[in-house]
Amino acid sequence: MKLGAILIDLGQITPAQLEAGLRAQQLAGGRLGTHLVELGFIGTDQLSQALSRQMGVPAALEHHFSHADPAVVGLLKGNLAARYLAVPVAGAPSGIRQVVTVLATPLDVPTIDDLSFALGARVEPLVAGEIVIARNIKRLYGLDVKLKAGKPASMPAHAIPPAVVEWAIAPRTPTPRPPAAPSVSPKDATVPRSPAPEQALAVAEAPRLSTAPQVIQPPGPTQPRERVPAPSLEEAIRLLTAATQREQLADIVVAFMRGTFGCGMFLTLRDGQARVWRGFAPGVPEAAIETIAFPISMPSCFELAYDHCSPFRGRPPAEGKRLQRQIWKYLHCDQPSEVFVVPIQVKGRVLNLVYVHASDGGPLPDGPVTDLQAVCAAASSTYVRMIQRQKANDLAASTPDR
């Protein structure tokens, strides 16, 4: 839906105000939302909430910026904040080395990719209008970001495509990068690496609220995650049957994948975003793979498995080239000739996606593919048992003693 239509539907502007905003945009260029704010028709929070509805990404409101953690803001250099029109504001409360970052283009995978590398952490995106982000870059970094008015004539007035905003600073140029994402130095270590919380098990919980998240301070030195030995099919199913925590489930599935396939990822799904929770590839640190995140709605082999709630096996779809190319860049491999993506689901709701391809990038053998599908089916059954057990515990806790 177009931004103007969303704002009218929300009762934020009138049709006459929309027409005035469109006329201002036609004369001066730029983005419609910026003109509506400058004309005084809407506030910056109203603009961010409308953009959130348009893009399916949580909104960043003024209080997110006013409560931004200075240590987290300092993780991104000012020139990069201006270049990407992005402001990191806090450590994500539920993530492994995650940084909540406000962007004007939160669906732009190359931008997320570059920011993840610059921050040394996975980006948890929020969306806000470019005008409020530019104002806060001035406040937080002391830099003026001059938004040019020009845009391609064929671009719809409401669109927010990637890499459209141009800057009055040095133009963006690609730079070579080392294979691994850098770690946050100890003095800036405000974004800890920790296991996903148990409360993530409740897959039907309400979506994340757009309140200012707090940085979780680590209790002590971070310990490396213990690697589970690669089990056989029978052993993997037995271990899943006994698993009581979501962490255990992920470790068992990934251990089975690691023993058979050259490259694999275990992805979680929430609020329209797919994120790598566990991953492995030859010569690539796990921490680098675990910074991969993207909207599940983007065309790809992942989107096909998610939308159809069924496994995808075959050559990666051509329409997903943009996203898939970025992922293989992170995995340090060429395009494989065959990939396999399996959804782990409960009652038609996809909770995780499992991805594998062969170590040589060639065809996948039928036997291991069938076995992995069986492991994922066992993981789905394990989720059902965990949810039932959690509901029973909640019921018992809420029932008064007689």
C-alpha cells in the first residue's frame, strides 16, 4: 500500500493534505513523508509508524533516539551513519551479538550486510523516516546530512527503494573486506553473545513491541558454544525426543547437518525476518555466518520453502539471485547447483528453516536429504512436546493449591 494511502487510512492526514504533499514532492523532489513532516501535517513518530505498516518492520520512535545508548551509538562511525542513513541505538534483548539499528531502508539487504560488517554484529532493524534519522545523526554525531531532492522520474512518490538517498559527503565506494566479521572490542562489548532465551519457545507470542530495548550486560567472559558430535539418524531422533530446550533442538539438528553436508544454516523466523541462529561453512567463522538476516518475503529458495510450508530442493531460483548471492558471499562459496531448504513447522506455522548444500557445490545425494527431512520432522514433534509441556507448567503454576 502506498504511504499516502496508509496515512489516510490511519486518520493522520486528509486527502487534501496528501495532495499538498504530492505537489511539494513534485516541485522539490525527495520523499513524500519528509514533505508531509515539513508541512506540519504529521509528526515524525506518525511517519515512522506508517512506514512500519508499509514495510512490516518495527517503528523507531523519538524516544528510541533520545534513549540511545552512547556506547552502542559509538559502534558505528559517523560517516557510515550518514552514508547508510542508519543509527544504532541499543543492544537487542534477545539476540546473540545483535544491535538494534534504525534505518530508512530496512529491507535493503546490501545495506544490512555492510552495517553488520561495520558493527561486528547482527543488525536488528527498525524503520524511521529519513528526516528524523538525519536530525539524529546531526544530534548524535554532529554531522549534517543533506538529503538531495533528486530521484528517478519513474520512481513512485511513495516508494522507499534501497540506495536511493544520496549524500553531501563522499560517495559510497565498495571496499574489500576480510572473510570474518570483526568482533566488538572489550571496551565496547555492550552486545553480548548468549544463547537464545527460553521464552523464544512460545512461538505464538505477540510480536515485538517497538519500545526502547535495553542493553544486556554480560555476567562474565563469554564461553564458546560446545559443539555436539555428529549423530546418526537414529541417534539424532532419540536426542530430539529427549530434548527439553530450544537450544538443544538447534544443536542436534545442526550437528546432524554438519556430519553430512558441506554447508548448513539453521534459521529462526520472527516478525517477517529470517535470521541465522546456527551455521557452518568451510573456513568461515560461525560468528560471521550468524550475522546473516533478511526479510523472508524477499524472493529466494528460503521464501519458496516458507510460503509453501514444504521443502525446496533444486537449483536456486533465478528470481532470488540478489539475496542468494549475498548469502553465498558470506559463506565464501560460489552458487551451488542444488540446495535443500526444509521448514520446521507446528500446525502450519514455520518456526525454522534448515538450509544445506554439498561441500563441492554439486548435486545432493538422495539418502542424506531424506534423512535430514526425517530429522526436521522429529524436530517439529519436539516443538509440539515443548509447547505442551510449557502450557501444562503454566496451568499448574496458575492453579491455586486446594
